[in-house]
Amino acid sequence: MFTGLIAELGSITAIKKSETSAIFTINAPGLISEISVGDSVAVNGVCLTATSIDGIAFTADVMVQTLNLTSLSQIFVGSPVNLELAAQLNARMGGHMVQGHVDGVATVVSLTPGDKWAQFDLTVPAELTKYIVNQGSICLDGISLTVGQINDENNVVTVWLIPETLERTNLSTLLPGDLINVEVDVLAKYVERLLAKGDK
């Protein structure tokens, strides 16, 4: 379980691909002292397991299915990645409940700078829009954000980004057409399931 508060902006230093999986090597100088083999680390919102530690970097195995279903398929050596360690029960919950289980991949429409914040628009898969509400929580590439508005006609979601978010995450590097991982609020999915099964 994660909170969607990015602890470090790491970077991909190596990618080794095979037919069934890939091994990512990720530099994380700020977090590496807190990571042990077997720990869960959210990488752009995808829950991965640290398989080895070497200096300021750790490695993680990524299955082909994960690459196919997430935006990890588009990253390359040098890509900045959002990192978060698993949440601790004795810490404040600053974001919202994030599982690290990506529900779909959205497409960046635009990032429009402003004086005090930036407008970030993205097209989300149509099947996910029912879980997204104005002023509700959404997780984008591992970042807990508040939905500013949603246009149901074209499935475009707008969030507003403060300068600190742009500085501490990889969102400022994204361009129109880039892919971004989306995890909707798990509470909405539980409510849907309860309503669907409640009378049976």
C-alpha cells in the first residue's frame, strides 16, 4: 500500500529485456538506504519488488504483461521515474490509498503552465471514467492528485499541478501523446462491487 506522495525522482540506468520479462536498474540515491531486497517500491505508480541492491541503485523484475499494461513500456535508459516506498502505519497519510495496481493507461493531452499552477489534461480509458469524480482522488504515475474536472464527452480529466509537484516528479517531462499510468480510487471499485452483488 502506498499514499501517492513521491519520495524521490529516480532514474533508469539500465534495462535488460528478455521474452518474458525485463530487469530495470533504478538509481535512487535518496531512498536506497531504506530499501532492502524484497521490499515493494512504486515506480511510476507500479508496485515492483526490489531484487538486488548495488550502491545507490536497485533492480526490479518486470513481467511482459506489466510492460504491456502500463506506461513502463515507454521508458528508456535515462528516464526519470517517480519512486515511493510502501506506506508505514505510524506515519501520516498525506495522499490517498494507492495500491500500486495500475487500472489503465491514459494519454497526455497538454500541460499548460500558469502563474501559480499548471493545467494538466489527459485522456483516460472510457471504462475508467465512472470511477473518477470532480474533487476526488486519482493516482497518475504514482502521484496522488485531486481531480479538477472531468469531461465525460471526450473522457478528458484535468488536474492542477503546483510548482512543487512539477519539480519533484516526472510530470514536467511528459509531452502530448505520452502515456501515463492511472489508478482510480479503490473505494469506488468496492462500492461498485457491493452494489452489484448486494441483492444477490
